[in-house]
Amino acid sequence: MKRAKAVNFLAIQTNHYLNLKADFTMSENLYSVNKDFEKFEARFPIQAYKLLRAYEFEIKVVVLGKNNETLFTKTLETDSYGGLLAKIPLPKDSKESISKIEIYETSKYPGLELLLGTYIPLKITDNRKIIICDFDKTLVETKYSKPSEIYDSLTSPLKNYPTLENSVKILKEYINDGYHPFILSASPHFYEEAIRDWLYANEIFTAGIFLKDYRRILSILENDLSPKDIKTQGIYKLGHLLDIINMTDIPSSLVLMGDNFESDPLIYLTFSELLTGRVEPRQLWNELKRVEDFKVTARQNGLFLNKIFQIKDSVKQHGLDKEIKIYIRKKTQEKELRVKAPFDSYSGKISLYEGHLGKE
């Protein structure tokens, strides 16, 4: 028997909202078949091939209090790929009462509400310190250039690749200092379980992993990404950075970590300028669109303008006194960072560091 399954589930509670991000798919019910469960082993991406398929779901969210009483419920619909991104206003006086949430699927079997899981939301309220870190080439020295390398990445656990110890050290130091970590990578969305296994093995515990959904690139109706975005990161990463901040609220302190092998410096500098509020968002966006990696379709342009002005309104509410630090892993023999004009004037914000290889 197949039933709905929640994957990549993330719930964040801020002062005024309950934010949900998740993907849903159909999966074989392991409890309805005979199956031997083996001890934990690191998973590899191709094992999540079922996430290449697309389904639509109706999701019921039940928010429970400290005594398991129901505070409120909300019914939501996913997009055609089973994706859910929702911002639910909190009723008055419920901020301190929320204990956990239950998620049900209600459309696949009429008359039945199938429990998909119980989750404790991550609370980011008064202490809003966030660190957002890239994965490939920042935490792990992965290789995807050749077809053979792509095949190896799909069929091998990530522990087979060298760890970049300097990056891991920086990330852990900020986590120990009270920063909430998020992983933002351009890896395909079905890499989530493999990446989470690697993070847990390295004692990096994060609820939020944001990956690129390659199904949307070829979609006719929901083309948030275009075929160009298979190879480029700009639009995808900047979009998810805006999503993360929209879910967590404007942080009082923000750290961004990435590498200089693609467009991380330009993405992070643009994002930091948006958060400081010193530059008119539309002017900054128009400058960015001149860069090849950030050329967009009409639909993408509309979506990004909407996100950017949402952030602008939030920045006005929270003021401009935010601390933003950017760490970029430099290339071998690289002594200084070169950023395309007009963003080169902001490059002094970036700290370059060496990503020494560690264990393989």
C-alpha cells in the first residue's frame, strides 16, 4: 500500500507566524510489508529517486498546545510537485503556547486523514542569529564536472568525499555561539537525505536544508527555474535566501558562507545590500539582471520583485542595525576576490579563507 510521505519538512515559529516548508511524495508503507531493518548506513542520492515524481496533496496542519490541546488548524494545498511553502499568522496569545504540530494528508483516500508526522517547530523569536552555509565546495569537496563524477555522486555516500575542515570549524563555532544553521545548496532536491546524513555524522544539526528542485526547470506551468538554471546558481540561491529570511524574520545577526567557484560572492553581496536597506531594491535588482547568471524570464522577474519588496517592508520594521558577515572559501593560489562591477565596491565585506581538505 502506498501512502503520502513528508520529506524535507521544516517548521519555524517566529513572533507572529508559523512558517512551513516541505515536500510530499507517495511512498510504500514499510509497515504494511515484510521488511528487515538494518543498522544505520549513510544513504546516497539515487536512493531518493522517487522524489523525481510529482504529486499534489491536501495537507491539514493541527497546532497543539503544551497539554496537547488543539490551538488551531489550517488546511493547505501543495503545488503540483508536492511542494509546500506557507506562512500562517499566529492567533493572539498563542506564541508561548505552541508545543508541536501534527501533519495529515486528507485528499488521497477520501474520508481518511493520514498522519504524516508530529513535529516540534524551531523557535526563532527574540534571539534571531542565523548562519546560512553552502554545501558543495564549501563543506565537502564534491566533483560534478564529468559524467563519471556525476554518476559517482549519485551512487556514493557523501562521506566518500573530502571534508573541508576549515569550513566545518567556522560553521560549528557560530552554531556554538547560538546561531541557527541553514544549508543552502544547488544540489538536486533528492540529495537531502544524503546531505543530512553527512551533517549528522559531522555533528552539525540543522532543521533547514534548501536544495534545487530540478523538476521545476522543465515545468510548463510552474517554471520558477528555466533551463539556463541547470548550470547557474544565481536566481535559485538568491530566491531561497529570500525565502529563508522570510521564514525566520529579519535577523539581528547574519553569517553567510560559500565558495568562489561559482557565483556565491555576488549572490551574498547582493543579498546583504538588500538587508541593509541602503540601496533601493528595484535599482539593485536591475543592476543584477545585467549579469549573465541572473538573466530571468518575465515570470521569474515578477516573483523576485515580490520577494524583494516583502524583504524591504520587513527591513523597515526592524531597522538597519544588522550585523552581516560573509565568508568565502578561496580558490587555490587566490589572493584577492574579484567581483563584477558595480558590486565590486561592496567586496570589502567578504572574508576569504582557505578550505583545507580533511578526512576522506
